[in-house]
Amino acid sequence: MSGFILLVSGPSGAGKSTLLKKLFEEFETELYFSISSTTRLPREDEKNGVHYYFVSHDEFQEDIKNDYFLEWAKVHENFYGTSLKYTEEALNNGKIVVLDIDVQGYKIAKKKLQDKIVSVFITTKDKEELKKRLIKRNTDTITQLEKRLENASDEMKELCEYDYLIINDKLDQSYEALRAILIAHKFKTKGQDLDRIQNTWNKGE
Amino acid sequence: MSGFILLVSGPSGAGKSTLLKKLFEEFETELYFSISSTTRLPREDEKNGVHYYFVSHDEFQEDIKNDYFLEWAKVHENFYGTSLKYTEEALNNGKIVVLDIDVQGYKIAKKKLQDKIVSVFITTKDKEELKKRLIKRNTDTITQLEKRLENASDEMKELCEYDYLIINDKLDQSYEALRAILIAHKFKTKGQDLDRIQNTWNKGE
């Protein structure tokens, strides 16, 4: 089977990371978690090559010029990008490539690998709930928090671009949805080798 | 949420009924199992209005003329058909309509409600395995069994028409796939009321 891209977007604070962590625990051997390049500074607990590749603005611009990215986006003054080469390698190895990227990035990625993408938007039931979770997380300044809420409102306008929508109200239900989307897509006809399946079927006479 | 049609095809003996029975047990309140009309004679354990509506050839031809069917098909000299009206009522009530019909029926149904259909083909890994299961089931004469195998080979040529393909080798895995397809489709963006969701999101400020 050829792999596919499970592309997840949604406001920070909606619970994407928690859901993706659970997914990784359950489907570890089948998944390829793409590591993004970014120009933003590492948070205290973040390691280069594990959470992100931390690069300079100049290096990032050079990579854009060289068409190195499946997608890239500018978020809150920083750049984020996903390697096209590593993604394609993983797909050829039959992996499910998990991408956690924003709406801008999704639009660019679609231009390159639309056929391979299953897109999921994960959000809270309302803006108030998102605000609460961001305040609880306590990683943002007031200005950053306001910027995040504003971006979230903009992203919510583009829901219809996504294949699936999960309102992450109850974690267990949201996880059940996300894993179902993953499992279902392993059984998509178009991802399977129909010639081989049909030949095998007829041989067994 | 508006409902959708979970349409399942595949050779008799591949395990469709067993899988659909499990689905019904788990998702009973969400599902609407359509009862087909048929001109074939009831088997010993089959009841009118439960397993099928058993009707005469003349009644069936009249129903076709009146455009009463979402789909109908002739299989092994008998006719089978699904009510369009009951299907639409169930969809409007947000139900997941489960249809167990053959390739011909699927093609006709697509012409009427394509947008609403999620199609799944369930089969065995090869013809030999299907034959074994049919012999074990012991409901067919030799001629019927041969006809079934021939029809199965014809249907296998049309796999690519289906959204999903399940090779029912291990029942547990096949059921995991089928329930994942059902759950995933409940979270399809296009089936959800995006205006309402977006309004709710912005109101919570």
C-alpha cells in the first residue's frame, strides 16, 4: 500500500498535540511524524531535530528558493516549513505522514500532493474555550494570546477546505474520531493495489 | 447533522451479514437498516417485513415503473430493490442508512443520491476461500454455487467503483475497518452544519 498524509490543522490550544501524541502511541510503526523547520526560537523543553529543526531566517529563505518545502507558512512573525523530499520518501515506504500545519501551509501542500492528503481541522467548540485553554497553558504573553485568538477566528472561516472537522470537546470522543479517520483511509480503494488484489482473487480457484 | 448511506457490496459468503450485524449491535440507535423488496422466495428462517418485503414479479415491475426504488437489481433470476422514499426520510432524520446491495444496484443508486453514498466492497482474499465458505453455509445447490462464484468474479472487476475495500480475512480487523469508515464519515466536513458551527464559535467571546 502507498502511504498518505494525515494533515491536521486548528488553533494552538485546541488539543492537536495531545491527540497526535495518542495517535503516535497507538500507531507508532505506521506513522511518520514530519519534523518542521522553523525560524522561531526554541521553548525551554524543545530540542533541535526532535521538535523542530531550528534554522535562521536566511537559511529558511534559501530553502524556499530551492523548492525544498512541501509547504511553508509565516505564523506570528516566524516561518515554519515541511521537507518535500522526506515526505515523499515516507509515502513511498507506505508510511502515514502526520503533518500538523496551518491553513496557509495546507493550501501550499495541496498544490504539490493533493491526492495524498487527508485533512482534518481540530478546534474547540467556541473562542471562549480556546482562550481558557491558552491561559491555562501559560506560554503566551497577552499580545501573543490575542494574536492567536485572532488567527483562530480567521482559520475558522476556512473549515470547508478540510475533509474532516473535529470539535474537540471530549478528548476520548475526539480521539475515537481521529483514529477512525486514520484507519478508514488505510482501506480507501484508491490507495490499494487493485491489480494485485484482483489477480490474487482469481488465482485461488 | 444530515445522514449518509453506508452502502456495502460484495459476494455472498464474504461475511457482509456478520459484519453488518455487529455494526447494528454497536450503533443501533444511529442506523437505519433498509429492508429490500424481493421477488425471491423466503428461506426457512426469513420473515416478511423483517428480512425482506416478499413481493410478486408483477408488483415489483409496477414499483419500477412508478420510480419507487432508489435502486433495484436482478440477481440469479430474482429482483431486489430499495425504497427511495424510506431512504430519504431516514437521511433527513440524520440516520446512517445501511444498504447491502450489489454492483448493479450501486450504479443505479449513485444516479439518485451519489453525494450521500459511502461505498464499501467486502470480499474474501480469493475465490477458493469464498467457495469454502459457501459450501460450509450449505444453502445453495451446485448450480447456484457456481453462479455465485461467477457473479463474484464479475463483481471483483468493479472494485475501483467503490470508496473502500475490505478483504475480510480476519473478522476483528475487518470490523475495525468497517466501524472506522462509519465513525470517520460522521466527521466529514461536508455533512456538518458549518454556518452553525462558525456562529457558535464566534459567539463564545
